[in-house]
Amino acid sequence: MTHQRTLTTAHWGVYEVEYDDAGQAVRLHPFSKDPDPSPIGLHMLSDEVARLRVRRPAVRKSWLEHGPGSHPERRGQEPFVEVSWDEALGLVSKELARVKAQHTNRAIFGGSYGWSSAGRFHHAQSQVHRFLNSIGGYVRHQDSYSLGAARVLMPHIVATMEELMSMHTGWDVLAENCKLFVTFGGVPRKNAQINAGGATLHHVKGGLYAMRDAGVRFVNVTPTGEDLDTGGDVEWLAIRPNTDAAMILALCHTLFVEKLYNREFLDRCTVGFDKFTPYLTGETDGQPKDAAWAEKITGIPASRIVALAREMAASRTTVSIGWSLQRSHHGEQPFWALITLACMLGQIGLPGGGFGVGYGPVNLMGSAHPKYSGPTLPQGKNAVSDFIPVARFTDMLLNPGGKVSYNGQDLTYPDIKLVYWAGGNPFHHHQDLNRLMVAWRKPETIIFHEQFWTPAARMADVVLPATTTLERADIGYGSREPFLIAMKKAREPIGEARDDYWIFSELARRLGQGDVYTEGRDTMAWLSHLYELSREKSAAAGVTIPAFDAFWEAGIAEAKGENRDPVMLASFRADPAAHPLKTPSGRIEIYSEKIASFGYDDCPPHAVWLEPIEWLGGKTAERYPLHMLSDQPTDKLHSQLDHSPHARATKIKGRQPITLHPDDATARGIAAGDLVRVFNDRGACLAAARLSDRIRPGVVRLSTGAWFDPADAGSNRPLEKHGNPNALTLDIGASKLSQGCIAQTCLVEIERFDGPAPAVTAHRLPEFRPRG
């Protein structure tokens, strides 16, 4: 007989915790209310996951024996010495005080980035930023790897990405009203397993299948046909990667020359169309952006582009774009072009029409549930004004004092002496990891809070063991999710792991800022306080949730209310003057005077086609003729739980699979299951071949998430053994406007690997040595 189950939340879903007769958590089950639960987190209690836990505070041997800055080139190669919590806290507090005194807080980088916790209080990024602010501030990051280009561009021309994501037209409205759904980059259900505060009811599969049942026609413009599953027919247009902007402009051209565009909507709801059309027609450069021009760039027949434009104009059409398209060189352009196309169609604000900036990247867009304010830990005020665009982390470490253009500003890179990381894995999400390894030697001290011995933890100087979701109390809340979850502690921490809040409370106390950081509250006092603040804000927005004590007792609370417009930008369309956008003009900006004022040669003031630095139509393709896409994996969130039985079961010969078209494999003598070497001038990795005719010839796909596993961490260009695509990707900004990452702009070559295969060591524990 088992005890009553409790609930817990992870980014990929809610899970029911089963206990044995002794009250020990023994297994996890999918949430019974979820129509399409994710299996990713079901193994969180497994021995295989627990094996890699950080169990005690650990310090790199040279750093412990010789002090900060000692032999940074040995990071990732040197043994650790385990120490007591008291000694570890003393070392960290002393080092923070030293760096502040000698170099000021401008030498501290608060390096948290990533999906660190679904719980809203034990959210590692919020905790580390609150702590660093309490002791005088830190250099921060701006934007995200997921949406670097779009986050900067979209507020200039429509609205912030956060606003747009929360107002997407609901799946039910699409099923009832949409006739044609055209998506650039698919609607990948695997990506929609996740939500930042935890997905409770996964709705992408149900939404797409309901649209299919209602007779909606789907056109998927993407190099890989595996990223849209409707349970029915989908027309797949296998476009050349990084050329979507050219195809979208050609659709706009057809609408324009055939007078199929909505001039009334353009005049009433947009600005700048007449400044864009000279480029579209070729008046400014002699090249009309017509379908024949686009065919040479995209590989999509001109006749199909013209016919599709006519079909879109004749139908109630939604155009959607995947986030991956803006993770490319000039990644702003396909997003801007898509908005321009939607404006010309003139269906924005109509049921089943308009645009989506990603149906599918997370379990948020298309939700019919009310928007309300969930619990959020205040981070305090940062006294340091310095920041970097998040993807320029390596540049900052390598070029202190250097300059970088960003969104109309000229930033100066600070000289970082100490990196403090809690939540996230830079050796997963950054590009050109061989270059990052060189930069990683620059700081004098690198401190990590970690649950597992990840590659990043193994390359730190001080590693402090942090608890997992199951080992602490918290509140699960995801944007546009219907339920809040009381995440009750399910088991005792493994080893000597402590909550980030406990760790930072102790450090703040030693640095004389304990009361500033904690405000005199323990964990449960914070949970009650943050929840009740959220309850007040939600009530003001017309959404009701029960009082904290009732919520905690029940273990779950439903947010009830109706406060959202079911159609994206419907109010704006109805009356742009009464419901203006937050753009400079209050309308959608097809031409942006603000961006024009920046004078950037790589981001003009309207949508354009700009040739990427690497693409299949360029000179580099003569040496590296395959375009590598690095997408979100199916079996994990980024690199989280890569060592779990669920993720390891998807590997081939212990490596990440790479998908090739059979024709590309045959030309290289590669069979399914073969080990292959994937390489370019930046690096090389080993992967295992998977063959599919659902990928365009000349394109390969190597999903992210395999823990970085260089054969020789001391080398500047080691062979990565595990299949991490960021050993190969290019680390430059999308443009001077956004400086977003361009992971999807990457050419490679592949060859069969016939030599003795080096062992995968990514999931091994580091070496430990006794003191002395």
C-alpha cells in the first residue's frame, strides 16, 4: 500500500510522486490530467541519474593549494578536493570580497543562463542575481540564446516577444477559422514538451490534430520534414537552410505585382510600406525580389512560390515562423519579412488569420488559458550598469576593453575576474566551444552551483552541490498554464546538497548582507509571501486563485478567469488609435526609422535578403558541402538529463545521432549506425549516422544536448567524442542590431570514422584527491 501521491513540476511537465510504505519516493508517473505527457522527467529518481550528483563541496586542486588564478589551463583536467561546507563558504566569500576590493563589482559576471528550475522560488537565475545585487551588483547578460535576434528586433516593429507569445491566437480558434496554415520552420512537438515554469497540460499535438480534423491545409517550409506532425497530410517544401527571407520576400512580391495585398490594412495599421516597395520591386538595386530570383536562392520552384502567394491571399491564412530561423546570420530578416507578409495579406487580428512567432517552440503559444501573474522572486537593484548580449560571452572574456555594437549602443567589454554560475550549462548552449575553452582560462575564479558533474562543473574552480526539484519545497507556475503546483519536498537531498537559497543566505551573511538578501524569511515564508503577492496581482487582472494555505494543502490550484483576447492583435486591428502598439509609431513598422538611425550595414531598416556568411550557395560550401542544423533534442531539454536512461537510450554506440539523407550517406560510404566524423575549420566531433529521406539532400541534423566531451581538454581544437554540435558552430553575432547567436549557420563535411573509437567519458565522475 502506498502513501498518497504528491505532485512536482519540471520544465517538461508535472509528475506524480509515488511513495512506498516507509514514505520514500520510489517512482514518478505522468500527470493524470495531461493529455500528452512528456516522458523526459520520469527517470529523475533513478540510480543512473543519482550517480552523477555533486555530493560535497569540491575545489580544483591547484586553485585550493595556490589560490585564485592558479593554472587556469588545467580546468577540466585536474582533480578536485572535497571540503566541508564551512570551508567552501569561507573560500567563496573571501574570494568575492577580494575581487570586489581589488577590481570592483564590474569584474564579476553573474553567469546564470538556462532552464535552471521550474520552481519559481528556487529559480537559480533569480537567486544568483538577487545575491549578487545584494553585495553590490554584477555584469549581466541581455536577451537569450533561444531568441537573441527576435528579442531585439520585434519590439521595434511590433511588440516584445513575451507579449507576442502570450497573445497568440488559440488552437481552438485556429481549428474553427483557419483554412491554410503556412509555417516556416515547422511546429516541432518535441520542443513543445517544455515551458519555463513547467508545462501542465501539453496542447500542441491536440491543437494540430484538431486543425487537421477541421480540414485545415498545412504547408511546411523547412529543410526537414520531421518538424510538423498533424496526423495527416502536410505539403513539405524542402527549402535550402537560411534562405527563408528570400522566399518570404518573393511571396510579398507576388502579392504586390498581382495586386493581391490589402492596402487598407497597410494604410491603417502599418508604417513604411512605401519605403519598402522600391527594394521589393528592384527599383533600388535593379533586382526584383520575384519568385524566379528566390528559386535560385532557396531551391523552391518559382511556380510554387507564386501559386502559394495566391492561395494565401485567397484563404484565411496563418503564417508561422520557428525560432530556429532567427538563430542564423542576419536572423532578424526572416522574422521581419514574415511580419511584412502578414501585413500585406491584411489578416492580422482576424480569427484564424495573421501570424505566429512560433507555434511549438514551447508549450505556451496557442494556449486558451488566462494570463495571470505567477510568483516571482524579486532580484533587487543592480548597481553595475555593464551588460553584454548573452551570446557574446566568449568575446567578453577574450577582449576586455573591446567594443561591440548592440541595438543602437556601443558597449565596452568589462574585464571579468570572477564568474559565478548557478543554473545553465555554457558548454552546452554557447557556440564554438573550442574557442570558449580558450576564453575559459581567462578569469581568475569560476564558481558553480550544480546538481550533477556536468562538463561545465568539471571545468570550474569551486563547485557547490545544489538540490534538485524533488529535494525542496517550491511553487510550479508556467505562463498560460491553468494550474499552480505545490511542489512539496519528496525526498532528502543526496549527499550534502543544499538549496541555492541556503547557500546564498550563508554567503550574504558572511559578507554582511544577510538581511538584505533574505529579508528575514525562510523558504516557506517566501513561498507564502510570493504566492499571496501573485494572488493580489492576478485578482486585479480578473483571475482568481485560492489562498496559500488552501493551495498548499490541496497540492494544486486552478487559475480561473477570462482575461485574454482569443485572437492575436484583434483589439489593435479594430482600433489602432485606441489600442496602439508600443512601437515608436504605435503601428506595425514595415520600415523602422529607429533602426535606420543606427546606420547598421548588416541590418537595414526594412526586411531584406542578405547572404549568410556560410550557406549552401556560398564559396565555403565547396569545401564543406553540408549544412548542419542543431535543433532541440527530443529526449531532453537542452542538455538536462543527458545522463538519464531515457536520453541514453536514444544514442547510437553511445553518441548523439546525426541525420543524413540517404543520397549524402551513399556518396560518402556511410551506412546507418556508422560512427562518423563531422568537421569544419572550427572543430570536429564524432556522431552516429541516422538516415532519413525526410531531410533535404545537402542538409544534416545533429540535435543539441550531448554533454561536451573533448578528447584532450588541454588542446585548442580537440576531437569532441560525444556528438555536441557546438564544437562546430560559428560564434559571431547575427548582426550589429542583436548580436544574437547564429548556431543554425554552419557548414560541415562528414566522413565515416574507421579508427578505434575513443571512449565516451562525458558521464564519468571527475577525479578526487585528498588534501595535499
